[in-house]
Amino acid sequence: MRVRVGHLYPDYLNIYADRGNIAVFERRAAWRGIELSVSAIGVGDAIEPGAHDLYYVGGGQDREQALIAPDLAEKGLALADAVAGGSAVLAVCGGYQLLGAFYRDVSGGEQPGAGVLPLYTVAGETRMIGDCLIECELEPGVQRTVAGFENHAGRTYLEEGAEPLGRVIAGFGNDGESGFEGCRVGRALGTYLHGPLLPRNPWLADWLLAQALGHAVGGEAVVLDPLEDRLEEQAHAVSSQRAHDRGGKT
Ligand code: GLN
């Protein structure tokens, strides 16, 4: 089995070691004998719906976001088609913001978004920085926690009826007020959580891999063999405790 990953703007959107999420996908696939191919998708590259099982985009400073935003906006329809076709997506922070309608940045400039996620973002006066812990339910009746680190000026507002990724237990989340973090549309997930995110949230890495494999085989998410995640669970516990101790405090 093989998972084809499309890594959007790896040279522009990669802060807080966000690239590490790709390494986690690669390792957790390899430990199960699954091949993972990663192709960079940059400015001017086309998105061919169906060509990738999983799209990944990391975070970035306002300056880097502004450099790629017009190009990503042009890719919006094709990306939305890919998501409608069952491709999985993980979008982190600056990448998450630009999958919405727009991002009005700290300078007041409006960066166009891809319109894949039902949300928009406006930068505030202060940055929301610190450890964050959320609870989410990607499978009906199965509550899991996600722990990570957030650092953003953007306040993200979900459109009416949009599904957040999770409920904030500790930290700021989308806007520091709604009590929600991230956004989900089918197999497409957006979040403010860096770290990188996946080393300390192995279940989330597996959930995305399983969805991507489902796309690769043209069906439901594939059930993956469990891995021994002792270190990952310890990292999750430490990160969760840090969020409890100091998340959401300015
Ligand atoms: N530049 C955006 C903001 O400040 C995103 C930051 C990030 O990706 N960490 O909100």
C-alpha cells in the first residue's frame, strides 16, 4: 500500500518544525510496511484532484503567508475538489488560516484564502501563545485529546454550522473566546497546534493515515495495526500537563 502526500509550500510554511509532521507520517507508515511518497507543491504547481491522498501545509509568519497566499487561493477550487473526492488534509496555523476565506494580517492587509474551510481570520493586537489541549471526537462517541503549542495573532471565526476540530480544555484555540479550536470538513483538518503536532498525538497521525489510505484504495478508512506508542504517550502527557498548568494565560 502507498500513501501519496502533497506538501504545500514546504519552503515557505514551516515553523515550529512543522515539517516534522511529515516525518511522523513517513515513520508510522513504514512501521506498517506502507510506502509514503511526498511531493512538494509550490507556487505555480497545479493541484490534480485524486493525485494525492493527503495534503499537508504548515505554519508561517505573516510575511511568508503573503508570498504564497495568491497562489494558494488560485488552487482553492482544485483543493476543494480533492477534499470532496476524499483526500485527507492536515493544515497547521498559517496554512490553516489560508484554507479559509481570507486572513487579515497584523499590517491590516487582506490575504486571499483558498476557501476550502468555512472560516475567516483577523489578526488581533496581541499574540495567543502557549501550550494548548483540546478534546475532539473524530469518530462518533470516541473522545480523544490533542496537545500542542500555539502562537498566533490571528483570531479565526468559523461560519455558522461549521464543525470545529475540538473543544478547548486549556489554551486559546481559534479566538480565545469561542472555546473551540480548529475546523473539520470530512477528512480535512485545520488546527493552530504546532510542536510539531503529530509526535505527541500518535492517534491523530494514524487517523489521518487511515483516511488517506481509504482514499488510496477508493473506500473507507483503512484499519491500521496498533503501534507501541509508549514514548509518544509520555510526550502527550507532558504536553497536556503543561497546557493545564499554563495554557491560555497571557
Ligand atoms: N502569521 C499567522 C499569525 O500570526 C500564523 C502564525 C503561525 O503559523 N504560527 O496568526
